[in-house]
Amino acid sequence: MKKVWLLIVPISLMIIIFILSSMPYEQQDIRPYLKETISLQDTPSFQFTYDGHVVSTAEPYDFIEFLIRKASHVLGYFVLTIIWLVVLSKLISSVKLVVFLSFILSAGYAGLDEFHQSFTPGRTGHVIDVLAVDLPGVLLAILTFCLVRWRKSVR
């Protein structure tokens, strides 16, 4: 029964993600802070398309914010998945089941979170965010977990 209390940790992180996703974009906009703290001059020029929108260094603060926001998604879902992997490892003996459930819980939550964001003012919910940003964080966590377990087993 004591081990079940471990579920509080990943569920708490999921609640934090939900709260952050509930915040309108204007409350999370870090561009004013970036403009105050970083002076960008003569930035290299390049652009790419992400979900039908051009992301360009022509607006360097927008570009940096875009990178920070996407990196925070990768990191957030990496951490969530690692936590699920560790917690479920304490509750379930089958490593395959632990990995499968951690993937389903983290990737599934990423999808639900994007759907939830579509109802938040100034925010959007895009499948591309789940597939190109959140899912790589989930898969990187699983890879890290498996490599650590493998490394411990060969010692």
C-alpha cells in the first residue's frame, strides 16, 4: 500500500502540466523578458514551416520563445515518462509492462493535453506538437531508462 503513494508524484506533475496548459498564452509570453535581458543583433537568417506557420529568425524573440517552448515540452514529457517508469517499476515486476504503461500514460496524456489546450484562450492544440515534440521526450525517456537498466545488468 505504501508503494501506491508513489503515484502521487507523476499525477502531481500531470496536474502541473494541466494548470500550465490552462494558462492563456499572454500569461506565458516570455518575449518581453527576452527583449529586456538579451540584445539580439545581426542574427543569422533562416526559417522553416511548423504546422503550416513560418518560424523565422526575422523575429528573433519569437524564434527563441518558440525554441524554448518546444524544448520545455520535450523536457516535461521526458521527466513525466521517467517518473512513470520509476514509479511503475516499484509496483510492477514486468519491465515490458512498465515501459508499455509508461508510454501509454505519457503519450496519451500528451494527446489529451493538446486537446485541452485547444479550449484555452490564445493557445492551440496541434497533433504535430504531440508527434514532433512531446513524443520524442517520451521515447527519449524510455530509451534512457532501458539503457540504464541494461548497463546495470552488464556490470
